[in-house]
Amino acid sequence: MYELMRRMVIGVVLVGLSLGLLAPTATARPEAAAIAEVVAANLGPTRLPGVAVAVVRDGQVLHTGGHGRDGRGEPLTDRTPMRIASLSKSFTALAVMQLVDAGRLRLDDPVTRHLPEFSTADPRSAQITVRQLLDHSSGLSDTTYPEAALPQPRSLREAVAALRGARLAAAPGQRHDYHNPNYWVAARVVEVLGGAPFSEHLARSVFAPLGMTTTVTVGNWRDPLPGLSDGHNRFLGVTWPKAEPDRFVAGSAGIVTTAVDLAKWLALHTGRAESPVLRRKRLEELHEISSPDAHYALGWDRPDVYGEPRQIAHTGSSFTSTASMVVLPDSRYGIALMSNSRMPLEADTEAIMEDLVALTRGAPPGGDRLPLALIADLVVLAVALLIAVVGVRAARRAQLWARGRANSPAWHTALRFLPWLLPLLTLVFLPRALELLTGGRGVTFLLLSHIWPTSLAALGLIAATGLAIVTARLLALTRLRRA
């Protein structure tokens, strides 16, 4: 069936080209049943609690659907409100571009021209432009301003004021550092020039014109919303609902929406007709690479993580949910995926997106999926339990160990203790080590307890085992030398 459809589409393209039409280059038009089958096939092995999906093409909605359950145990549908985290940045970028289109500002204007209250502890911040906020090249960074670990602001005005003590990690425009406060400042610019609170501005100028009637934006993930249920974490292979912690997200990650509404958002970015919210020329400018690393656009990424074809995308994660959206410019497809869980390995949701992208090309899905998150949980748990068993045996034999080391130099004995203390040192400095691996992104124990609580508990068990062994051996050695 897919082969027949592929040939039909190719035929239409050839006819369209001969007539001088700009027909899309997609090779397949996935049916709703095929899309649902891909999602359902992945839900089983990944054990994701709930997923919502939207697929559009050339400005037209092909499919929206919900699969699994929400945090209350109710069936998840395409109208279930869900957090989309950093996908929200594309909305903030569009709101800024609306002001550009209206002649209220230019992307290369200094931020201080429109927001005099903005400053940092670095005088170079006066050079930061609006564009550099949107492509994360302002110089603000988690390495110098770890916003996740700091007291959370309660408004955009307060968030911008808190940046007065921040330092820049690089000169403005020099390098790309993904940093949420860039979008706090951008949202504050929209708020000031738009003359209304940021949430009201989006509701009036973006959501309403697009018919996104079930979409709202919040300032903090703890803000209560009717119909919004908890997301999920996983511990010891069991998925359970978990509330979001205190986190300021206005402008950077605060949008709550549904698959039905997110399809309308993707239709805006895949269509060719003029839109009531932004001229097509300006809309395409949002998708153009802007950052110094030739990677990030304005509220959109150009990652090509799913291989061919060319794509514009963004991912997002809260503490208990994940989301992603992909626009395929060549075929004019758009796909959005929302999951109400934050699993140890986000490859679970990425695998679904990869299969959906393949489906738009008429390619077969990736095949049977392994329960990677469950396997990861079981492996780290098995390793921790094995070390704990070895540790119990070593602690019970502490007296025998002490007899063999009674006459050893102190430094030699200390070296013997070091391997057992390494897990404790690893646990203490784990957030800092992960920050180095993630390019400076803020990591806290609270974040780790949501992302992969099983691994944190396993490392804690191993650290406790090592500390118990060192304590037992020290006591045995002290008693022996006193005797």
C-alpha cells in the first residue's frame, strides 16, 4: 500500500513540476491507523504511561491522537493538557518577531534600548541584542548563572532584576550557550512593548488567532491548571505520578497545550498561505540558523538527529514530561510528540519520533523496541545489590582484614580505603561532573531524583556500602592496635 501511495505522490509531483507548481516532495502520506500503530507498538516495550501525537502536512492536520493514560489513570486523548517545556521557546520567538514585523523593534537592537532595566554584573551585557537572546549567544550561561539551583523568581520583572548579579561566560555573539534566562528577558521585552502581561499577550496575539483554544502559558510549573494532571517518573522499573517541583518557566518552558492545538501550531509552520499571526517571510526567518555554532535558529533547532531528511526541530523536558516537534521543510510535514513522563533514557520518546519521521517517507519503522529504560533500571540495581552483598561480607571480615594490616604504614592503609570511598565522592560531586558533560547546564540532586531516581538510589547504596566497609575496618584496626 505504501509503495503504491509513494508512486502516486511521485506522479503528482512530476505533473505539478511540469505545470510550474511547487508541489511538496514527500514520498508518503501516512494514514491515521499507521500513525497510531507506530505509537502503540512503542508504548508496550518502553512502558511509557501516556503519549499524544500530532501529524500535519502542508498546513493541513492529518492526525491527532492520544495513547495510554494520564496521571489520574484516565485515558489520555488528543485534548489532554500536557506540558511542552522548551518547545515554548518557539512561541516566545514568534511573539518577538511579531513586534519586529510591526516595526516596534529590530532583532539586532540592543536589549537595553527596549528594556532599560536589563543589566548584569558584566558591562558587556549592554551589547546583547534581541537576536542573541533568541539564539542563546548572549553570553549568559548556566556556568555563571545556575538558574535551576537559585531561588526561583515569581515574575518576569523579578527574573530580569535577578540577572543584575549574573556574569557572562563569553562576549555577546561569541558562542552558543543554551540558557533559559535568555527567554525570560525576551518575554519581558514582549511584555513591556506589548503593554500586557506575557501570558495575556500570547493568548491575544498568538493562541486566539490560531484557534488554540486549549493552550495557556504559566509562570511556574506548580501553577494549578484545570485538567492538568501530574506527569510521571520511574523508580525500580515502576512508573508513578509525580508533581513538578518549583521552577520558574515564563517565556522559556511554560506552555501547556494539547495535541489538537499543537497540530495548529505545526500547521502554521508547514503551510504556505499567509497567517493571521505573522507574515510568511518573518515566519521563515525564525527557522534560519542564527547562532555562532551554525546550529540554533530563533526558538528552533536544526539538529538532524533523526537523520535524513532535512529538519527543523526542538525538544523539551520538564521534571516529569518530555516533548518534541519536528518540521520537515522539503516534504512540509510537521510532527509533534508529547509524553507525560520523564524517563531515565529519553531515547524511548525519540524512538517514536524516529519511526514517525520514517513513516512520512514511506520507510518501515525501526522494528521491535527493547525496554531500554527498564533494562537500565535493572542493570544499575543489580550492580548496586551485588556490591552491597560484597560489602556486607567485607564488613563482617573486618577483624581479619585488620590483622593483616596491623603493621602497615598509615598511608598504605589509607590507599586501601580509597576505592571504597570513591562512590561517596562520586555521589557528592555528581551534579558538578554532569554539568561538565552537559556543557554547563545546571544539574541538581532534585533534577537527578526526577530524571533517574533508580541510578541515584543505586549510587547512594554503593556509597553507603563503601562507607560502612571503611568504618568497620577502621574500628577493627583501632581495636587491634589498642590491644
